[in-house]
Amino acid sequence: VTRLTIDPITRLEGHGKIEIFLDDQGDVEKTYFQVPELRGFESFCVGRPVEEMPALTNRICGVCPEAHHLAAAKAADAAYGIVPPRPAQLLRELMYCAFYVTDHTTHFYALGGPDVIMGPDAPVADRNILGVIRKVGLEVGSRVIETRRGGHRVVELIGGRRIHPCTAVPGGMTKGINAQERAEIEAIARQMLDFAAFSNELFATLIADGQTRDLLLGDLFRHETYYSGLVDDKGRVALYDGRIRVVAPDGTEHGTYEPRDYREWIAEHVEPWTYLKFPYLRKVGWKGFVDGADSGIYTVAPLGRLNAATGMATPRAQAEYERYFATLAPPTNGVRPPVHVRGAMHWARLIEMLYAAERMLELVADPEITSTDVRAMPTQAPTEGVGTVEAPRGTLTHHYWTDADGLVTRVNLIVGTTNNHAPIALSIDRAARGLIRHGVVIDNGLLNRIEMAFRAYDPCFGCATHSLPGEMPLEVVIRDPRGETVGVLRRGD
Amino acid sequence: MIETRKHRFAMYWASACGGCDIAVLNLHEAILDFAERFEIVFWPAVMDTKYADLEAMPDASIDVTLFSGGIRNAENARLARLLRAKSAILVAFGSCANEGCIPGLANLATTSGLLTAAFEGPSTDNPDHIRPAAAFHAPEGELELPELRPLLATLDQVVEVDYRVPGCPPESERIAEVIGLVGAALDGNATLPPRGSILGGGKSTVCDECKRDRNSKRIDHFTRLPLLASVDADVCLLEQGLPCNGPATRDGCGAKCPAAGAPCIGCYGAADGVDDFGARLLSAFASVVDASEPEQIDTILNGLPDPVGQFYRFSLAGSLLRGARAAREATQ
């Protein structure tokens, strides 16, 4: 057996590692995707006051602290049995939508999107934000910066700080916003909506190019999994609150459930060779690293959310949603199948960016958005609560148990990227099998395809471990059966 | 034409959340000026990083390295040593590198406790009680994972640190000041303070930056936010009975949390001249408590249900209380 080790250059930091074993014919026998980091939040949050959990769990991830902050606040609301006043819910969702536009902007223009914008064959030196600016113009570059600055400003106005917000507490928020702040947020939201619309148009022109379209939307990374995401009462994509809808690989509904019932629907499989678990659908079962209707592997994040929903709740996003499905998954026998190709995640992400910006304008126009009635008091001792939001990288669930004084006694977390752990492993395996035959390795092709697979998912091992999304520098070490290195491939060589 | 060499800059995350990197990116337009002045030679968050190139760099050839994150496993420690060797100025950047931050609370637990919480969790399907191990014999060959260290260590428990930038994360305005100062010093136009100094932090406490009114009111009990029906928007939170860490915490953050109605949680670390955050906070709390007898004080302090979290929320790993000695031993 020959062994390939694909190891981020950062293997010495523990970001993630891929081991590929070849059989005697030189074909792929098995791949292992290892996540070698564990920080232990489930353990050391025990004993802390539950009202501190939104501030403590922020520190799981500095890329998406807003998601952890709000999932924690919702779990603490539920533990106390409090429903926050409507203005508090509006404020939380408004902050969250601003964060979504910001995060998706960062991904499309700086992290995963350069593959699309520059084309997969562009020199490595150009497949980054600077290359993007050279291609689409400095003006677009400054709009990216403006959008990110605006998003962080909204998070600061509502959340109190730009990174690791502090205002969501059990029962609501510590503060509201005044009329002047509301007006500032509205102006930012208008700019964000223009930029989201522009980004969708840009994507349409990019995939008009046949080669880009084939590589992005072709079948290399096509896995027929289940899909899961939060939906509103009409089955449309929801980010801050809702029920979870799961569809099967043929598009039929597997089930819809309240997030607090997640343990009836989701279980997490453990492998002894990685610190990250593999969630799967309990009612289907863990069948190993295979796709299809008999395997409980499901996909989340933009691809999962759009597949699991029946539409978008705002008009311009709905129009894009219809175009997306008409293009990628036309109905057969009246049933709309899910989009299975992973490269479609870039498009789905931009549709969500449009939705989040449109939703900001709805929220900021709500007469109650400047209300000072932003916190409700508990009327009972806390016990147990589940809080779920859609993080940009997938459904995020915080589950706390407390004693009667509100000190945490047990914590369970299922973070966004973790849900996609098994699908990411499938894509890595697909890349390896597609590109290694009879011992022949397509060197740079392998690196590029695997990197593209990663970047489409926008994995955030910051949540699971600590790496920013998108950029996963790879190094491939080829070893003979005795473990001796016989060659090294590195991106950029 | 004379070309001036750009200063060589590196940034690295060990066991971190990425918030420090985002805080630097949030310089927004100023990041372009930064790129004019500095050549980024190593920064995994934003650029393709060739680790072998880092190893090949001459010692002390990086002018300044911002190091964020704690030292959780052997790999974090190895990178800390490597970057120490390659950097003329090594900056412990952010709370994790300086004092352990929230993940440092893991030092209250054992490694097996961390693993049990993660792998026997309420939604985990693990009938065989599997624990990921540093070495695993897969049918096809050996697989390895980096071993967790028994305690999370701060950067200065592993290598010598030149400067410290506090905050979780450091505020972007402070980062701009620090980068401006370091750049000017490298140009020969400014002088850096003595080694070991804090950069990007104030000389006082969060209370001095806080705009809330203090009336020297004493309190007869501590309360908790969910139990306090009405929080006065203008009055000191501590005087309203909420345990606020402002009196022991370094200024420089702008006192944003108390301004937003949330008590200071202490993310800027111990105020200037304070060795032990918890001891200083305890004495600050004692000074506002309306009691004279030790028993009364004890009763009031019983209103703080999570003392270790309250007094060492960010600083446990770096404190004398827990971690430092054992972490040094683990390093040796």
C-alpha cells in the first residue's frame, strides 16, 4: 500500500490533514480527512452562569461570533422559559442579517469566490482578492471594503462591539437603538442591497463562460445527500429562527422538526482518527462515507438551506432562487430535485446575501425597531434550553442544562461546519479517486480540485478547530509503503 | 532610484478563534497603507503560506510577528519556538497569547474530562466509547493526531515575548496605533518602549474610560442580569449590583460593553501594574461592598456564584493560580 499525505502546510498547527492510501494497483483504497484540534468548550463552560454563555461561546469563533452569540442567547432564553419581546427579536435578526451580508461578501470576493471570478486556471498569484480587484476594478474592491465596514458598524450599533458582541442576554437585549442609529443602519442596508444585486449579476456573467460553468457546476463534486436547514412557517429559508426541514436526495420531505427536538433527528458518529464528529440523520442511520437515500449523511450551509426550503421570503432573492433551480435542477414529474453539485454553493451564497440585505430593509423599517422594550424577565428557575440559528456555514445548535441557580451543568454544541464534515470527506474522496489512477497522480490538478472542494463548502474549522474559512494551503507528501517520502507537491511550485 | 525595503511582517494563530485576524483585517482602507509599508511574509489567515519558506528564513529576519492564540498542543508550541527564532520582535497579540483567554478555562479540567465531554455528549452515538488518539492503527496504515498538552499555556510560558497587545480581540484603532508605532520605530523615527511593555493599551482601568456615573454608592449584595428588572442606563453597573470587571481591567477598549449595558468581562486583561487580575478585582469588589465585618463580606461575596469564572475568566492560564508552573514543566 502506498500512502499519500495531503497536509496543510499548517500541519504543525493542526488545521487538518488528508491521508490517501492506494491499493496494489495504485488506485485509491481509502481516504481519511483528519481534524486534529479540540478546545473543550463543552467541558469548561460547566459551572459558568448561563447568562454569560453568549459572551463565552463567542470565543469559539472570531469569524462568526454573531452566530454563537445568538444561538447561546436563544438557548439561555429557552432555559429560563422566556420569550424575548418582539423588538429584541427584530434587533437580533437585524444584526444577524448584516453579519450575513458581510460574511458572504468576504467569502465571495476574498476566499472561495476568486476561483469563480478569476477562473480555476488562473495563476495562483491572481486567485485572491488583489487579483479580483485587478479583474473587476478598483471600484468593486472599495465596495467590498465598504460593505464589510458597514456590516461591522451595524454589529457594533446593535451588538455593542464589532467582534464578539455583548448585548444579547437571556430574555432579549441589554439595549435598543435610537432613531439616528436606525437611519444609519438603513443607509448601510441600502448600500448592501445594491452590492448584493451587483454580485448576483457579476456571477451570472461569470458562469456565462462555458469553462467556468463546467468546472463549477459540472459533476466532479456531485453527491446525492440529504439536505437540511431552518425554514419559516411557509417553508422559506430562515436564518435567525424557524423549524428545521430536511429533504431526501430526491427532493421529497424527510421531516420538519423543532430545533429543540434535534436529538430525535440527529446523531453524531465518532471515528478514532479525528477530533471532529460526523453528524448524520438518526432515522436513516450512519452507513459510512457514502451518499444516497440509504445513508444518513446530510448537507447544510447555502446548498443545504436552499434545497431544504421551498423559496426565499423576499422578492429579489426569490427571483434569483427560481432562476437557480430552473438552471440547475429543472423539475421532473412535477418534483423539483435538489441541486447536488457542490460548486453551486457559490451561487446559493449570493442568493442568501441578497435575501439578508432585503430582510435588513424590512426589519429596519419596522415601527418597533426603535422600541426600548427589549428585555423580558424570567418568571421561573432555569432548567434546560436549546438555541439554534443558521450560521453561514450551517445549522448551529447550542444546548444547555442548568441547575436552579442558572449555573450550567452540561453543554452540547453542534456547530455549522461539523454538519458538513461527512460531505466534505465525500468530496475529498471523490477528488482523490477522480485524479489518482494506477498510481498516477495529477499533481497540481489534485491540489486545485481539493482546494476548490474545500472552498465551496467555506469550511470554518475556527468553529470546529481554529482556521479561517476558505484558505487551506496544501502540501502533498507522497510516501512509499515504508513511510519514506518519495516526492512533495506544493501549491505554487 | 533608491528602493527602501519594506518591513517584513508575519501574523500567526495558534489555538485561537480567528477574531484577532479579523480585527486586523478590520483596519479596512488602512490595510492598503499597511500593505504599502509592510511585506507580509507569513499570515495563514489571508495568504498562501509556505511553511518550508518560513523554516528557510534566516533567524530574526522577520521584523515583527503578531502571535495570537494559546498553546494547546505540541504543534502550537513548535510554531511558537520557530517564530521566536525568526522574528526580531515577537508580539503576544490578544488575550489568548497573553493570558489564555476563555479557552484557558480548560485548565480547570483534565484532558480526559475534555474528551469525555466531547465524545460522550448527549447527541453522540459512541457505544464503544471511542476516544480519538494520538496514534491509530487503521487497516491501511498508521494515522496520527497531535497530542493535546495537559494545560493550555500562554505564549510567554513557552518562549520569550518582546511586547504584548491586550484585548479579545484588540480594538482595530489600537491595532492601527501599534502598527503605526512599530513601523515608525523600524524607520528610525520613533522609539519603542522597553521590552516586555504593553502596546495598544491604556495605563488605567476600564472604569476611567466608562461614561457611566459613579456615586461612590456601596452595595449590600450582588445580583445577576437576568434578575435585575431595570438597569439604569447612566449609572455605574457595579453600583447597581452587577459584577462588572472594569475596576481591574486595563483601559484601551473604549469601555464599549458597559456603554452597551453589559458588564465588563475583563477581556483587556489586568490593569497596569496589576500582577493578578483576580486579586485586584476581589479587592475592588470588597471596596464597594457595604460591610465591615469579614463574615458580612463573605456573605455578600457568596452572591458571586462562579468565583473562578468571575475573577479569572480571561486570565486563568496565565495566572499564578493555575497552569503556569505545570505548563512550564510540560514544555521542558
